[in-house]
Amino acid sequence: MMDIEALKREIERLRVVASRDRGWLDAVLEHSPHGVILCDASGKLILHNRAAERIWAGSASTESIRDWTRYRAFHADGRPYEAADWAMARAMASRQVIESEETPIQRFDGTRGVVLGSAAPIVGPGGEIEGGISVFADISHLKQIEAERGELAAQLERRVEELDRSARLTQALLAVSSALSAAVTVDQMATAVVRDIHRVLEASTTMMYTADEAAGVATLVGHAGLEEQRTSPYVTVRLDARLPLSEALRGRRPFWVGTKAELHAAYPELAALRPARDDIEAIAVLPIIAHGELLGGLSFSFARERPWNTEEREFLLSVAAQCASALDRARLLEQERRARARAETLAAELARQQATLRLLSEAGAVLSNSLDHEARLAHLTHLAVPTLADWCAVDMVNGDTIERVAVHHADPAKLELAERLRAMSPPRLDAPTGVPAVIRTGRPEWAAEIPDAVLEAGAQDPEHLRLIRSLGLRSYVVVPLRGRERTIGALTLVHAESGRRFNEADVALAEELANRVALLIDNARLFQQVDASRQQLASLFHQAPAGICILRGPRHVFELVNPTYADILGGRDVMGRSIREALPELEGQGIFELLDGVYRSGQPYVGTSVPLRLRRGAAGPEEERFFNFVYQAMRAPDGGTEGVMAFAFEVTDQVRARRHVEQLAIELATSEARLRTLVQATTAIVWTATAKGEVVESSPSWLEFTGQTEAEYLGGGFVAAIHPDDRGAAMQAWADALSRGAMYEAEYRLRRRDGAYAYTAARAAPVRATDGSVREYVGCNIDVSQQREAERLTREHAEVLETLHEVGQVLSAELELEALVQSVTDAGTKLSGAELGAFFYNVSDAGGSTMLYALSGAPREAFSRFPMPRSTAMFAPTFGGEGVIRVDDVTKDPRYGKNAPHQGTPEGHLPVTSYLAVPVVSRSGKVIGAMFFGHAKPGVFTERSERITVGLAAQAAVAMDNARLFREAQALIRALERTNAELDQFAYVTSHDLKAPLRGIASLAQWIEEDLSDKLTGDTRHQMELLRGRVHRMEALIEGILAYSRATRFREKPESVNIERLAREVVELIAPKPPAQVTLDVPAATLRTYKVPLQQVLMNLINNALKHAGRDDARVYVGACEQGDRVEFSVSDNGPGIAPAFQEKVWGMFQTLQARDKVESTGIGLAIVRKIVESRGGRAWVESDGKSGATFRFTWPKREGAQGAA
């Protein structure tokens, strides 16, 4: 630092001597290392030395202080210097010395630097300012050195901070490791991790979660930096949510965000989830994973941005890894603790269960040795007393009452007293507690201690209370007897004089016993119902008016034939024979092909009026006979077709009758044509008219026929004899003929003498003059009433036959009850001529209630506000099946109008005068329902209507029975499908439960090897390898069992499969390891089949051949050839072969020909192959001489129907 005062003194001295030696002064200034600038009082620069020019890289001349801006300098904030800002200007203005001031400058060459300078005013002898002086030095290099030194100090400080942070992270990691090794619960681990890591990372919030992938949620188990009242949004987080935690856990990868902008851009939902005052700048989320399983996650948020360097990331990943190990260990410890507790509980439970099982065993023996359930229930109550209770009773629901079917106590006197009390206060079904409540709600009721208040509430009077108390009741259990569809009763157990009390275990035992009792009762009832149904079904089968037979298998072998079908065949012996053998005359008539099609496709076939040449008996001649029939495929449990059921109705008489009617119609048309020709020439009713159509001449035949007088007839009076409805058309046709001078033809009704109208055919021909003009008309009327009546009857008869034919088709093909009944009702309404038809179904024989099933001729709303028919005098005979009721005028029938409240039809009911009611009776004699027909006019229904509807009702009854049998069959099919679904679920759960301990054994073996790696011998390591191998083999065995159980159940649809492409794909999937080779010789044939099972069979056989060839250069040959409707596949190898004695054994479950330690195998693959192939109707076998190679062959259908698995 320069001494300014010394400098001033030096300058003053120089000034004194300047006059003496100016040259010497210039030399001093010129060689000074500091820049020196002098100015006069105006600011004009009068001197600057060489050092000043070097520092400034040039110079500039100034005339005043204003010109000093040519020298550029800057304030600390970057503003350029004004002239007055220079230190020399300020020193001159203030008459003060300014020392050591740093000034950033811009040199004249554009470069920048820093100068350190001082300035002082030059004062004259009189005290006036004569000028100023500025001395300065270039300190740019020093400044650069200072900046570099500062940067080095900052780097050193940062490194120290990094080392300190690494030390703290290492200490925290050690602390976490120590805490986690000591922690045995999730809460202890969460506390250790959250406490230490939160402190070390200086996080705003730290949260630890456990994850449940099955439930799709993560649950908060520990947190820091988050107030309790703000934790609710974070307690559970869904794994499918769009949040950092969810996506990190779902994707099983860490999530790092260093800035707030980046965070909110990626997850705007986070801003809505967290409070606005919680300013999150950075976030990190790490999944906790052990052995490939997601266990939980860690989440950290920070109030400042964070770059997330490698060290911090590795630290948090290490924490997550340790958390994973600790959580996995805690989970195993928890499983061990639970297993130990469970074992202790089971040991205690075992002793109790043994006593229970003895009782249940005895009870089971009692309940299963007879179908007389009341005797067995009485025996059961004796077993229960005193082992289970002092009292035991069984009550059953019987209609609207509760009956006690069995009760026991050791003291007969108390039994008698209990019966007296029950008689004094019989149980009510609406009672809020006790047996009625249990039966009504289906929930058990029990009390460890019976309060006296309960006894008082149930007593009728003091004497009744005294008797109740004398029983000494202390504790009770009432459990429901749950049948398959409803609660059928209750089992009551009571402790009294023994002083024992019931607990929850006793309630469970009572429920188990009640379930067995209910099952006994239900089974007894079900057996009775099934036996009755079986007898009824057998009776229906043998009494059915339709011929029914069951044809089993693809050869259609007769398995069952009812009498009607046997009559159709003339008593021929067909049982056990295929239809081709039993009925050879059907060859070439298409029947065999139809049956084959139904068997293959599973689709029913309905034939109507099909002509067949069939013998009546084995030796009879072939006759042309006609049949309506239905072929229905019968499903096997696996969903395939196992046979065909045939329903046949011989309609030979009906077809011949229809043909006869058609022939009559042709003959009638011919007769009518002849009659029309005859009418043209007859003079039955002959009349004449003028050319203008005026009737001026009398016609005796007209007067005789109509009864008109001559006066009434002449002129236009004849029109009065024509029916009013026909006059317009008849007279219009007459006017047209007159205007054209053409023939006149018309048909109208003409009144007879007796007043009745007769259909007549009128025809008139013009009589022309010689000039061709019309002179007059000569005409005649022919009575065609009988012809028209015959035509009407023919039409009605044809309509009846057509309707009956249509109904017969519906009844033989329709299996849906609602559509069937509606068709019958519509047909009955049409054939009987009714305006209104209805079918009412008998809901129950005892109550007499009915239900409207079908309605024809009126909308259903027309009856919606009226009650269903009751067993009144009018309806009872029909619903009771007593016979047909036909009344011309129901309002005059003595049975009509005798019942309240309507005394006849209700107000607003459709008018009914003619009444026809026909019962519908099943083949078993049960009245299914009734058909009712009505008409507003009297006398509409005739004997013909009655005969038609009675026959229709009989056909309807048979069809309804068939529909009911079809619904029952469908219900059985659905039950079978549910059973298959339950088997699938059982197989899945069983395999899962078996795999879980195997995975645990494998993990324990791995941990033992890791923890004792330095202590294990070679033999021990080999044994550990054997243990893991056994675990893997067991897992493969479980997978094989599961695959075998599902081998024939699949739900895809058949598709076109190119077997050459499929075989190539299978080989590509297997990818044999060289030098092993698989050679294909499979044609590019296309099958219509299920792709997956065929692919599985080929894959199993090729894998089997490669595995068991016993050599690295295995050669496998895959071939296929078409054989009729099937393809035969073969898979050959160059292995050691299979001896004939073992060629059938290899297809069995778990069968292998070599030790599993030599060739790893489950022994299930070939069993699956055979099961799949045989489910498709094929065959699988093996060929080998036992020395050189083996060939596995199987057949597969070329075309399959859509069946799927049940």
C-alpha cells in the first residue's frame, strides 16, 4: 500500500525542485511502476506516465472533467462511471485524500481489469485547488489469484461437506442395519428406518409402506415429519393410482424427482393431495422387494431441490435392500409365531375334538342305519344326554305349526312336566326368541346363563313361573336345522341340574350336530322324492304316447326302448344292437346320416312328416310310413356327446288324411267348374230384362223361389229380395254389363220364401238383334248354397288340419314351457272359434291356487286387475280334472254367479256367454292346469270344438311333461357345470397351498447356505442341492397334477389348424439343444379342431422323446397321415426303446422307467396326452421292440363341433 502523505511530500519537494531540474522529475515518473495522472483545476490531463499508458493500454486527452468518461470504469453493480465518480474528481471536490480504492475498468483495447488507486487534490500556496493527482496500480492478476484461492477454498469446503455427509450416511446405514437386525416386527423396523433416515437426509416427510399386490393397496406403517391429523390421505394408497408411490411400487423401480416443476408436471394430482403449505421441491420413492416379491416401499419428500447424486441413490437403495431382508425375515418370523400358536391351539382343540368326534361318530352311526328319521332322532337325543347337555330336543316345522319330534332327559318326571308346560304355552311362529325365532331367522341362539327375567317374561302366571323354575334351567343353545333350501327345524340343548354352561365351542359342536341331523332329514325326504320321481319318470317313459329310445355311442346302439317305440318297430328285438344292424331297411333313407350328424355336432334335429320304408316286425314287408321325430344329443360329463335320444310320432294316418283332403279339394274344384257350366244352361230361376235392364216380364221360378208377388217383382222390386249387403255389388255389376252390352255374372244371397238367404250364382247373356245390338237379356240364378257350405267346411277342415299340423310341429320341437303353452292356447282359441282363450296353471293341489300362463285374443292387461280363478262351482270340476264343461250360455247355468264378491264375472271383465273349459291332465293323472275359451255370443262352441280342444289338451299335456323333463335335464347339466367349476377352484387352491411351503423350504435352504457358506462341507452342499432338486420336482409334480385335472376342459372355439405349421411352431417353442434334431414330415392339411390341446399333445410327446432318448445327438421324427375322418400322428426317437411289458404302464400317472435323479420327470406328461386324445374320441399307443427307439402314435379327428369343457 502506498504512503500518500509521503507521496505528497515527495511531490511538494519535487515541485520545489521542479524549477531546478524538470528533466529529473520526468525521469522519476517515467520509471515508476505505478501509473500516475496529473490534471489541472479544470480537469485537463497534463501528465500521465508510461505505466499509466501500459495499465490502460492507451491514453486519451481531456480538456475538462466531463471528458474523463473516455476512461471507462464501473461500479460494483455494473453501472458505468460518470466523470464525477472518479476518485480524483471526488478528491478535488472534497479537498480530501481518497486512499486505496479498487475500481473495475475497461482498457482501451477492450479488455477488462481492476486497478487499486489513491487520489489527492493539489492545493496552491494560497489554498486554491490547482489540480489533482491519481496514483494507481494494476491488481488484475492479484484479483485472479484471490478468485482462484476462493474457489479452491469452496471446493475444499464442499469436499469436507461431502465426506461429512458420507460419514453420516454410513453411520445412518449402520444404525439402520443394527436396528433392523434387532427388529422382529414391521412396526419396529418402520420406526428404525423412519427415525434415522429422516434425520440424516433432512427430509420434510419420510414414510414407510407395506404392500399387498393381491388387494392392490399399500399401507402406511411408519412416518416422520407428518402431523397425525394430516396422515389420513396417506394411510392407504391404491397401487393403480396415478401417484409416484403407486407407479414406483407397481413398476418395481425407484422414482427420483429433483425439482418441484418436474414433480408437478409429471403428477399434478400430488398438488391436490397435499396441503398447499407443504412445499415439496423433491421426492424419492423406492420399492422394497425380496425374492421377486413386492413387500412395500419408502417415500421421502424435501422442501428444497435435490440433485440426487449417485452416493445418495446408492445409500437409499441399500436401505431399501436391508428393509426387504428385514421385512422378509419378519414375515417368516410372524408365520413361525402363528404356526406355533396354531399348533398349540390345535393341540388343545384336538383333545376337545376327539371327544366331539366320538359323539359325532356315534351320532353318525345312529343317523345312517335307517331311513326312519323320527326313530333315529329319538335315539340321537338319548346319545346327547348327558354327554352334551341335560336336555336335548328336536322340533320340526309342519305347515303353520312347530312339532316336537324327539326330546330326552334323564328324569321321566321332568319330561312329563316339560310336556305339560309346552301344552300350556305352545310355541308361536312369530315368537321373538327361542325355537320359533331360530327357525324363522336361520340363526343360532344361545345363552351361557339364563337370566330369571327371561323366565318371568315367558311365564303366563305365578304357577306357570313356579313350574318353569322347577326345571332348574341354567344355560341353553338352539341351532337351526338347515336343509338344502330352507330351515326345517331346530335342535335344542339345555344345561340344568349339572350346573354346566355352554360356550362358543359348544355352539359350534351343536351346529355341526344340527347339520348332520338336517342332512339326515333332507336325505330321507330327498330319497323319498327321488324314488317317487324315478318311479314317475319310469312310468312316464313307458306310458309316453311318443316312441322314445336311447342310442348310445357313435354306432347308435339301442340302450333303452319304451313300449310305444317297440310298437312302431312291430316288437322287433333291437336292444344291444346298433341301428344299422337292427333296422337295415333304413339304409339309403338318410336316417343314419342324420344320427351321425347329431352325434358329431351336438345339435338337435327335428323331422316333420318324414316318409320312411319300414317293416312292422322282422319278417314283415316294407311299408311307406310317415313320422314326426326329434333327435336330441345327450351330453357326457366332459361336455362331449355320448349318445342320441330319439322321440318319434307316427303320423301315417294324418298324412294320408291330409292327402285325401287335398284330393277332395281338387275334385270339389272340378265339380264346381262342371256346376258353373250347368248353371249357364239351366232354367232353375229364369228371368228376362230389357236392353236397359228393366224387368217387365214376370218370372214364375223367381216368384216361387223368393215368395214375391208379381207386383213386388216387376220394375225394380226384385232388388228387395237381394241381401242388403250384396245389393251394391250386384247392381254395380249389372250396370257395367248393360253399359258394355256384355255378359252379366254375379254372386249374391237371395231371400227364400221362408225368409232365409241362399247363395245364388246369377248369369245373364245378351240376346242380340240382326244388327248386333242388344235386344234383351236372358238370365238365371242357380242356388249354390250347398256348394258354398261344402267349400266353407272344406276350408275349415283344411285350416284345422294345418293348425293341428303346426301345433304338432311346435309340440314336438318346442321345449320352452312358456312358448309351448302360448302356442297351444293360440291354436285352441283359433280352432274352437273363441274370441278369448286362456291357460291357467295349477300352482298347488292343496290350496287350489292358480296362475295365468298364457292368454290369446286379448291383451294381458285386460286381466291384470282381476284375481285368478278360484275353486268355485264353475271352475272346480275343470281344475279337479273331472271333465270338460261346455255351456252355450254360461249366464243361465245354475252353477254361475253363486260366489261372492262378484256373483259372476267382475265388473269390466270381457263379456263371456259361450263357455268351454278343458282340463290338461298329465300322463301320471295329475291336473297340470286348464284351458278356458269364451265368446260373447251364445252357442258358439260345438261338439267338434270340444273334440278338437280335448285332443289339443292331451297333446299339450305330453309336450309340457316333455318340457318339464327337458328343464330338469338342463338343471342337472348346470349343476354338473358348477361342480366342474368347483373342481377347478379346488385344484387351484390345493396347488397353491402345496406350493407355499415348498417355496418356504427352498428359501430356507438358500438362507442356510448363505449364512453357513464357510462351514458347509462338500457333502452338505450336495445334500442341499438334492433338497432344492426335490423341491423343484415336487413343484413340477403339482403343476403336472393341475394340468392333468384340466387336460380336457377348455373354452375356446374350434378353429382351422394347419397341422404342418402347428408342428413347426411346437418345435420352435421347444428349441432342441444341438446336436439333438427334430425332423418333420407332416402334410399341410387343415383340421377344424381345438388348437391348444393338439399343441399340448405334440409338445409333450416331442419333449418326452428328447428327454428320454438318453443321448445328446437325439433324433426325433414327427409324422402324420390322413386316415378317413381322422389324422394319425407319430413321434419316433432313437432312444433305448420301451420293453413290451412296460408299454401300457408308461401311460399311467406318475410312471417313469428311469429314476428321477437320473432323468428329471413328473411321470404325468403321457397321462395328460392319453386323457386329451381320448376326450377327442381318439386313441394313443406306443410301438417299440424294447431295444432301438420308440414310436408314440395317436389319432385326432379332422373336424370337431363347438363343445368346450363343462
